Amino acid sequence: MRNLIIANFFLMREFRYFGEQIKVVRAATPIVIAFFIGVLLQTLFDAGTFVTLLCWIPFAIAIFLGFFYYRFYPLKYDELTDWQQQWQYLNKPLKIGTKDDTFPAGKYLISEHKRLLTIFEKHFEGDNVDIIKGEAPFLITLLGAALYIWLY
């Protein structure tokens, strides 16, 4: 479960759109999906206060995982499997998360940085890279708005 949370909620997604490098918080996609589910359920089942609260539980959980979970359970470098997250973690300011025992040091840090820089440069060679991942919150919002208008 922790791996799923790390993959979908921690750090940023990077994509290139018309040559511009753009970063989006990874938590945006699950938060927008949870919001979409809450609005859809509340639209379909217009009931009392209890049902309304139940509809918004996924949204509350997504907000907690996206913005507060890391404060209770800090991220370690060893837990990262995505190269983009590793790259961002290595390039963070030193004042953030200096208590991580798994953070690379010395020659290992230099080799990891070179390895990730090579992957980064090869991955973002084109003008449009990973657009769907980056624009997912926007596309889900459009889909949700269309469904809301259609159902309401």
C-alpha cells in the first residue's frame, strides 16, 4: 500500500508540452478523481447528510494522503522506484529531509545523479512528452463537468 501511495501522491510529475517543461503535483490526479467521485455520487444519490458525508470520504482521504501523510511517514530515497521521483529527490534543497539515512552520499550520489540525468535528458528530448499524465487532472475535470451537466 505504501508503494502505491508513494507512486501516486509524492513529489511531482514532469512533462513537456510544446517544448515547455511543466511540473504537476502527483497528488492532483487522485484528488481530482476523488472529487469527481464525490460530485457524481452526490448528484446520483441526493440524500441526507450521512450519505453526503460518505460521498466525500474518498476526497478527504486523497487530500490527507497528498498533503499530510508524508509528515507522519517521511519519504526515504530507498522507497522510490520511479526515476523521476528519484531525480527530484536528489535535487531537493538540502534543508528538506536531511534526516534520511538512505540518501546517497559521496561517489554513490555522483553516480546516481549522472545516471538519472542521462535518463532525464533522453526522456525529455521531444517537444511533447507524457502529456496525458500531466493533463490528467484537467481531462478528468472536463469529463466530470460533462457528466455532471448530463446527469443534472
